[in-house]
Amino acid sequence: MILSAIDETHSDFHILRRIKHSLLSRVSEQALLTAFPMLVRNALTFVLDPYTGRTRVEELDKNEKTFIASKIEYRLRALFGVPKGKRDLWLDDIGVDLDVKSTIGRTWMVPPESFDDPCLLVEVNDEAGTCRLGLIVARLEYLNAPNRDLKRSISAKAFQNIVWLVESIPFPAFAEAPQFQMI
């Protein structure tokens, strides 16, 4: 586990604290610890398909994985009771637009329009059966070199600049449906 280096002296402390307070004023920390893992499981279950024999995220194609990220984004918006703004979550009480970045891998890809802006990070580790939810300001110094789409991944050393709202909590196991016979 990488501990957060965010304290009162960190340049992002005040904005991340305001965002965290705004989110936790909408859903208590205890409710978030209960609801977030279930939200992740529901998004995964929506896409996983025992009929095709694909019950693990690694068996899905890129489009299906993107759809999981979209379902998580929609459900986070509903959980926090916030609308979509220019980005994914509009926190009207503090005037902040959050970009939700999800990963089923080890890092998040940030598009140029989100550089130097706050992001809500979702990590789903299907192999370990855990999920995390955190906040970061996507500063250029936290990001790796751009790919062809000019997106940049958050560097491993920048993980210390993440404020975790939910840290590596298990999500419910996938309840496989009986296998169907193809006709």
C-alpha cells in the first residue's frame, strides 16, 4: 500500500479536502464503504456473461471494459446524487467538475482536457476482488509521457498524491448463473 503524502503542506490539500467533504456530505463514509463495492459488483455483473462463459474481466474485450467504466460512472453519479457537468460529476456546492477515471489495470489514463484538474479515481482489481476510490489533481508532473491519443497515465510514484476515500475493499463475488446449452 502506498500512503498518501497529502497533508496541510501539500499544494492540492485544500481542493482535495473540499471535494472529499462535498462527496462525504452526500453519502456518509460508512455508507460509501458499503455502497461502493456493491456498485462495482453490479457494474461488472451487468457486463459479464456466463452464457458465453466469460465470468472474469480479463476475458472481456476493450469495448466491454469501457462499458464497465461507464456503468461505474453513471452509478457514482446516482450514488452521490450529482448531475453530469462538463465532465462526469458536477459538485454544485463547491463549483467543481470531476472527471471519473476508471481502471481495471494498474493505472489511470488522463486526457489532456483533464490535466491539472481533479479526478475521481476508480480501481477494480478483478483478480483480487477488491476496489478503490480516490481523488487526485492530475498535475503534469504526476503523469507519464503521452500516448498516441495524447492521454497520459498517472505515474506509480504519483500514487502518493492520491487521497483514498475507499482503500482496497473487497467487492462481492460474482454469482455465476448455470451454463446454458447453445442450440
